[in-house]
Amino acid sequence: MNLILFGPPGVGKGTQAVILEKKYGLLRLSTGDILRAEAEEGTELGLEAKGYMDRGEFGPDELVFGIISKRLDRPDAEKGVIFDGFPRNLDQAMFLDALLAEKGMKIDKVIELAGSDETLLSRIVGRFSCKKCGTFYSHKHNDTKVEGICDVCGGKEFVKRADDYEATVRKRLEIYRSLTKPMVPFYKGKGVLVTVDGMGSVEETTTKIERFLSNEKLDYRAESL
Ligand code: AMP
């Protein structure tokens, strides 16, 4: 099974992608995570991407096409892939279709996570993650149970993404609307897309996604869960 998970910043796509990766044994391919890791290592690719990322803009398509093609050549992609943060515009969606077709693969299901701008903004501006295990928290919405200690691994050091500040998030939301949202009719036309409300708890959202993945809701063509 090959899945795409997309949605505006702060809607919880990274969190859901990690859960689904474990539950379904898929390879999670997050272009954002890959670019951040490259930037931290100071590679040429990472340094090029860092400017775009910090400004809240997309990197050039060619930059992410290279990453995707390389990762899909790995044998572990055969178990199925969950695309997290790619594709992000129509050209990327068409590139992915063509690349998968070459490899005899296809996209089986696409999940659009949706949420209101003001809640997303408040979630993301308060967002921080555990330096050790990467678990995300958000001050007002999903804080650690004990202040300063990660619920999952007990880590005591936290980090904040360089692009998680109000002005940058507003720009990312605008770019999402103009460039990423047009993928909705593209995947709806293929009958593989469902829109899931990402504003509930993590568990509620996972349950809705699982219903869709298990085909419990068969007529999902133009549906919202
Ligand atoms: P994310 O972690 O998915 O929010 O991605 C963080 C940043 O990485 C984005 O704001 C972009 O600058 C860059 N990025 C990630 N994926 C893509 C993509 N598919 N196309 C262009 N830029 C991307």
C-alpha cells in the first residue's frame, strides 16, 4: 500500500505519518525531515534547502525529485511507502505518478488532513519537540504531562523548528492554499482521496484514517470523515 498524507502546517501529518508507519510497516518518506537532516549535516543539498525552509517557502521541485527518486530505489520501499510532505503541488503529484508507474507502483490512497487557520497557527507557534526522540508537543494543545520532561522517552531537552514562528507560518498557510490545495481535485478525480478532520485528538484522527485505510468507508470519493 502506498499512501500520501498532506495537509497544512500544524495539522498533525507528521505525527500521523509516524503512527501509520509503525502500524502498517510502511517506509515513511518525509521530504521535510530529509531536508532538515541534510541542513544539519551541512551538505550542499541541505544548505541550499535551508534558505527556503527558514523563509517558509518551497524548495525547487528538482531538489525534492532527486530525493524521492533516490529513496524509492531502496529495497525497503517495496513494503509500501507513506509520503509525508511530498507531493506538495500539482507538478510534484504528476512527477510522482510517472515515477511510480515506471517502477510498477501506484498511489493507493491519499489523505488530506484539514483544519482551521487560527487553530493551526496557535498549535504551530506553540510547537516544540523532544531533541532525543522527536515527539512533537504544543503548549496550549498537547503539552508534556510533566513540564520539561518528554512523555515518551523522558528526555529533558527540547527544540523548536526555525520555521515555526507566526509570520513564517502565515506564509506557509498561504502557500499551502495556493499550491498544495489544488491537488485535491487531482486525487479526487482518481477516486483515492479522503479529507479527514485533523482538529480532534491524535487518537481520534488516527481512528478516522484507519477506517478509511481498512475500506470501512467504501464510498469515500467525495467524502469527508
Ligand atoms: P515539512 O517538514 O513537511 O513542513 O517541510 C519543511 C520545509 O521543507 C517546507 O516548508 C519546504 O521549505 C521544504 N519542503 C519539504 N517538502 C517539500 C516539497 N515536497 N517541495 C518543496 N519543498 C519542500
